[in-house]
Amino acid sequence: MTALPRARLQQLAAALIMTAVLALALLWGIDLQQTHPALVVLVTVLFTLNAAGLAGSSVTAITGMATPAPSPAKATVSPGRCALLWTICGEDPTPLAARLRQTLRALDATGQAHDCTIFVLSDTTDPKALRAERAALAPLLSLGLRYRNRVAPTGRKPGNLRDWFTQHGASFETMLMLDADSGFSAERLADLRAQMATAPQLGLVQAAIRLRPGASRFARLQRLSGRLCGPVFARGLSRLSGDTGNFWGHNALIRTRAFAEITKLPDLPGRAPWGGPMLSHDFVEAAFLRRSGWTVQIDPDNRGSFEDAPETVAAHFRRDRRWAQGNLQHLRVIGAKGLHPASRLHLAAGIQSYLSAPIWLALVLLFGSGAVHATAAALLPLAAMLGLLMVPKLAGLLDIYRKLRTRRRRAIVWRALWAELALSTLFAPLAMLRRTGFVGSVALGRDSGWLPSGVVQGQAYGTGRIPVLAGLAITGAVMAPQALIGETMTAALLAGLLVMPVTLPLLCAPWLVPWLDQRPEVTSARRHDDIKRYYDASTGRFLRVGGSGAALAIHRPLWGPGVTSTVGAAAHINALVAEAAEQALGQAPAQVRDLGCGVGGTLLHLARQWPEARLGGLTLSAAQAQIAQQHLDARHLRGRVSILHSDFALPTTLPPADLALAIESHVHCDSAASFLRAVQLHLRPGGVLIIADDMLSDDLAASTAPDAARLIDAFQRGWHLGHVSPASSLIADAKAQGFRVISVTDLTPLLRLDRLRDRALRVIGPVADALGLARVPLFANIIGGNALTNAYRAGFMRYQLMVLQLAEDQSQPAAPLARQSAA
């Protein structure tokens, strides 16, 4: 242990002291006269093992909360050539192909394309899956992607990597390891390459990982837990590990010269599950790298580093079964000669994480059945253990909480904590039961085998009768002894009640697991309903108030050159859109689509401007669609102009458009990226998209000012917006999805922000918000409008007109960006 730096020794000492105090408190709470000495020793040892694990996690999280995020390194020498290695085996190739395309573009945009090469290393064997894989990746081969499918996929993922290493390893200084569901930004890659270039002895740097948003409740639970605890835990683990970090198998940059020294791991002697190939090879590779003299670091910054969480409980447990066997195999590695003490701690932590499940179950049975007689004093260490379970969550909460400036955002975080705590408490008994079964299976010599996630089909872990039978068995095991030795059933009933937090979720598993596996669209659907109600209730008032009704406009008036009336200002955006469209297309469009068309004012204007065009609009609001139909009938435009009551994020029967418009509507989508995906349902390749909307200022000093978050939050709540993004973010998402940016024009100088009504709203808006009236459409509009106007005055917002073109061939490079101002 003398090799450990002082900071790590301090953390270790704190964890050991906490463990010792808890163990002594437990002994104090056991009735030693009524309990067999062997059981006292057994319970104390089991309790101490789990207390050590919880104490270590708590100290790590607290340390992480007090540790600032590290600053990115800057390369002083060339980082050399880098290979990005995606290993796949039967996974769905479609999302992978999209990530690969985006990465290829991002490497080019960051100037890394000349010395970075992407490899897809496939072990897919199923003929149908292999055909789909090749079809999805074929268009990317001309862009520089290198793809290889092994004819004889031996040795699993390590064998796949060794084959690549034999052929190509010597040509690259570093390699970025990625799984099929991994994502890694080019900017993050540049940071890690710079970090490795400045540290010649750095053999591996493991990036912290974020979970992407999932569709199921279970995936969302995992992501919520990761967002609460992950950042502080990663910082604490990084500090604890120092130059003896760990490897999680993917999202890590590795020096090829270092990996060459340990690429062939020895098989464990004997038969599986204890012998044979090591299923959790990544921990061992990190330990062997450190033993060879290379440093291994954990970079706690999780920005730009992603993976998917299992969507179902069954998928999670299938993976966990393999990890259980792999981590228990480390019992045969932890004593290997020459390993660094910190490497042994990493291995020990992995082993303990799986042994903790049968330990908890044993403690529940021993205390609940009365085999171990406890006094009231035993409640103190048990309560302390529950407190330690909460420490990483609370540390993560406080870390997030201190960065938030509005009460609403802080309330959201508190709700997230309670939701995560409730769902984790329900899921914990299932995890304990299954992990106990996994450990028992390995102990009995049953090999799980190895199948990658892309091809695994098998037992639906967590469902069926097993959890219910286990819950009944635990209840019987604790109640029966109490019933036999007691004079009444009171003690037996009390024992059954005490174990209900464990048994009730097991008894409810046939309903709980399917509920967790469900993929509700509650948030999106609820927000869409809010938008519908908001516009159904407000559209008539929008047209009556403000003088823009004659222009059929419910967007912001623009006071351009020569505009002298409110009606003219309300219609001015239509003239700007028509001019921009003709310049971008070189002619009038034949098909036009207005996404979020309101009552059709822009479409009617363009129908007059382009008499040969056919135009269609979509709106979520039934009231807006009805008003629009009345104006179409009055102008005899039915047939040439159509208005649909529909969500533009869904496909329609309308033909692909040459021109798509989004005037103050794209912000109602969940994100700029989801809006751009929706646009591609309506726009033909080569078509033009024009967006006119409120966007965050790209001036970071302004957008991060203390009042910015408060105003943007009120704006977003009041007008029921899905997101508010800066123009630069929208541009980046557009380029990633195959759009070319033609121009961005700042229309902010054309806004009037000090009208009499604006002055009145400065008083009414904050009062309405303070009274909680944001759910009332009239006051919601006032709250959002006042916040937006103040944000413009403070320079936090800009009103932008953006012209994009969907490339005919999406592999074409983005066109140069022209920036203009309406001033």
C-alpha cells in the first residue's frame, strides 16, 4: 500500500474507518448471549464486506463533489495517427451507420480526418444480419470508412481486436475503442489525443460515459441514475485511481505500443466458468498495462462520450450474467504477481459488487428469521447502511443543485431524485435476486457462455414465476422460525412486515417488469397536448390584438425598410422568405410545405407570389386549421393550398417539397436535431429549408449571465417550447444531418422592443409568473412574451433567418456559410 499516493491513502483510510465503526456498531446491537458465536462471526464478516463497498462508494462520491473538473489538455506535439475501432456482432447497423457518417463529417470539420481512420470490425455471422450490415455501411466506404467481417470469428471481441492489431496496429499511434452502441465526438477525441501526446507514458485514458436518452422507463431510470451520480463518482474515482485507473472496454483511447505488450491475455487454467477465457477482460488489461509500466487514467469528463442503456430488464440481466462470471473470475487474477495495489482495488470492487447481492440476501434471512438476535441498537448501523446508499445520490444532487439558478430547475432536480430513489428501490430486490442466482450459478460450475448483445436471445430474466416464488420463500423463511419459537403470531407477522421492502417488489415482478419495459411517450404527448390547448385557446386573441389580424400573422412583426404599419410589419417576414427561397433555389418552388403554419397567412401570401406552386401546411391546433380552411374557401384556393391538422413530426401523404418553412415553430420540437429529422420527412433532396425563429445568442458571456437562465426558462414555459438553442448549435446539427448552410441573417434590428404593451408586460408578466398562472393560456402568453422581450433587450436572444439546403448527395461537404445582418 505504500505505493499509493497520500490522497488515495486518505480516501482509503476514511472508508476503512467508516467500515470499522459500522461493524462495531453492529456487534453492539447483536444479543451475544442469545446468538451462536459462529453466526455472530458470519454476520459480522458479511456485514463488514458490504459496509466496505458502500463506504468506498460514499467516500468516492464525496471526493468527486469536492474535485473540480479537469481542464482539457493542449497538444504540444503531433498526436500521431489514430484508429477509431467500432467492434460489432449482429447489432442493428442503421443507428451505427448514422453515427459513423456524423463522425466522418466531424473529423473533417475538426481537421482530424487526415490522420484518423475509422474501422468497423465485424464478427456478425447470421447471413441476414450480415447482408443488412453490409448494405447500411456500403455508402460510407467511399468516404474513407474501412469495414472488415471475419470469416472465422474466434476469440470473441479480444480476438477481433487482435486480428486488427496484427494487420494494422503498427500503422497507428493510438486507437479509440468503441462498441456498436458507442458514440464519441470529434472534439472529445481531440482532447484525449492531446492528453496522450503530452504524456509519453500514458498507455490508456478511459473517458467517462453518458447514457443516451432511452425509450423505456427502465432505460430512463438508468440514465437518470447516471446523471445524478455519474459525474461526481467519475471525478472521485479519477482522483482515487490517479495513474492506475481502469478500463471499461470501450470509449477509451489506447496507445497501440502499450497495448501490444498485453494484447494476448492468458486463459485461466481449468474449465469455465472459473477457467478458460476471461469474460471481463477490460479490468485485467488495465491492470496488466499498469504492471508493464504504463499509466492508466480515468478522464471524468463525460461530454461527447455516449452509449445506450439496455432498454429492457431482460437485456440488462443477460448482460449482467456475463459480467457476473467475468468479475468472479477475477478472484483468480487479483493475486497475480506485480499488480499495482490500486489495480487490485479495482478488481476487488468488481468482485464485491456481485458478491454483495447474496450477502444482502443472507443478512435479510439471518436477521429476519431470528437466527441472529438483534436488539434495538442494531437499527443504528442498519440505518447508517441505508444512509450510505443515499450518499452518492445526494452528492450528485448537491453538485447539480449548486449550478442551478432558478427555483423551478432546482425543484425539477429534487423530483428527479425522488423518482430515481423510488424506482431504484423497487428494482433493487430484483437485481439482488438475479445477482444471487448468477453468483450461485458460477459457484456450481455453470458457464454462461459468451454471446454479444446483438445476437442474444434467451431467458426473460426478471419476469415469470421465479421472483414471486422467491418472494414467498423469503417471507416463509423469516416467518416460520418466529412462528415456531414464539407464543403468538405477532413476532412472525412483524418479521414478515420487516422484509416487505424486499419481498413486495418480487411479488409484484410480473407487473413491475413489464411496466419498466414499456416505452411511454408521456412527455412528448403531454407537451403536444399543451401546445394544442395553448394555440386553440389563444389564436383568436392573437389575431384580434396587436393589429396583425389582417395579415393572418401570429408571429413577431418586423419593421423593415419601408414598413410603416403593423399589418405590413406582420407580413414582412413573408417577403423575406420569398426572396430567400428564390435566391436559394434559383426559381420559384413547385411544392411548398409550411411546418407549423398557424392560420395559413404565409401560405396565402406565397400563393399569390407563386401562382404555379402547390402549397401545404400543417398545424397541431384544430382551431388554427379551421380558421385557415375558412380563408382558403374565401379565396377559392382549395386544391392548390391545403392545410392539415397534423403533427409535422409525422409523415404525410403530401408530395416532397422543394421548400419547407418553419416560422417560429421549430422550437416546439424536443431539440433542433429532432426538428431537422422531421423536416426530412417533407423535403426532397436538394430542397431548401427556411427557419425564422428566436435563438439564443452565440455570445457566451451574454447567454451565461445570471438573468439569462431565468428569462429563457420563463420564455420556454410560457410559450410551451421544447427547446431554445443558439444558431451555432442548429447549424452544427444541420451539417451533421446532411444540410448545407446557405445563409444566416440576423433580423433582431427589425424588432421593436419598447412598445407601450411591452412596458405593461414588464409589470404583469413577473406577477403572473409568481402567482403560478403559466397554465392559463392568456397569462402563459404574457409570461413568455415578457421574458422574451427582456432577453432581447439584454442581448441573450437573437431573431434569425436561416436558409439551409438538403444536399442531393449527403456526402458532399457543407457549403461556406454567409452571415448577414438586417441592420
